[in-house]
Amino acid sequence: MSKTRINLYDRSLLPLRQRLTLAALGRTVTLVLLLGIGATGLVYWQQLQLQGQLRMAEQRKQQLDSDKQLQEQALARHKADPALIHQVELEAAQLELKQRLLSELGLRTQLASQGFAPLLQELAEAADGSLWLDGILAEEGRYRFSGYTLKPAHVPQWVERLKQSNTLRGQSFAAMTMSRGEDKPLGFVLTSEPEEVKP
């Protein structure tokens, strides 16, 4: 005699299996919170780092601006004053003219010892301080004067005064050249023609 088993137990009668338990949900929420806190902390830390770098950059910029201002102030203090430069140039020109005058005095002394006292006396009388001679040549009625002046107009005026002297009365001058070196007074050379003998 055979036995037959009949299963009257249906799966639908089994209790539903919960896919997410309360404990698992708690763990998930905790994990999400931890990840959120970690991400927030990381972002906050990065923000602090950026703020620190920004402060350092601002401090560096302020230091550079301060250094720039100090350098500009130092440059302004050391910038040459145009009035002072002009004064120095004027004093240098005056010094050079004084040296020329000393040279002229030495030349006059030398010429006086050679018998040119009358000519030197008349040159001294014609001089008014507007020019300085550094070379005098007198030979057989020919004269050559070289020197320096501050203004070109002083030379013709000086020549007119020379023509009134006894030694150079009626003397004609063949050529007059002027030149100015760099940072130097105006130089001139005056050359005469031999005096014509009247019949």
C-alpha cells in the first residue's frame, strides 16, 4: 500500500521577508551622516586653507606695495633738482672762465716781458669782463686773438673798442670764427689783415 503526501502549505502563507530592517536602516543613516560630516569637514578644511593662502597673498601684496612706495619716495628724494643742475653747470662754466682768465694773465705777463706792454695795456682797457683771451699773436702788423665769451654779441663790441685804441686804430680784421664745445663757453678766433701803408 503506497502513501501519498499532499503539501497543503502555500508559500503565500509564509511571513514576508523584510528587505530593510530597522537596524540596517540605522546603519545606513549613520553611514550617510558620517559621510556628510566628513565631506563637510573636508570642504571646511579646504576653505580654511584657501583663506590662509588668501591672507598670505594679501599680506605679500601689501608688503610689495609698501616696498614700491618706499622705492618711489627714495627715487623722488634722489631725483636731481633742475635748478641745482643749472647752478652746477653755471658754476662749472664760471670756473672754466676763471681758469681761462688766469691763463690770460699769465700770457699777459709773458708778453709784457717781450715788449708788448702797450698792446696789453690797450687790451686791458678794452676788456669789460664779457670775454677772456687765451691766445694773443702780434707779428709784423698782424694780430690774432683767441678766447672765450658767454654771448656772441660781446665779440663785435669788443672789436669796436679795440679799433679805438692807439695800437689797433684803423686795423681791419679779416676773419672771425666762433665755435662752442659741449658744455663749454663760446670760443672765438679773431684774425687781422696787415695794416695798409698810406702813400
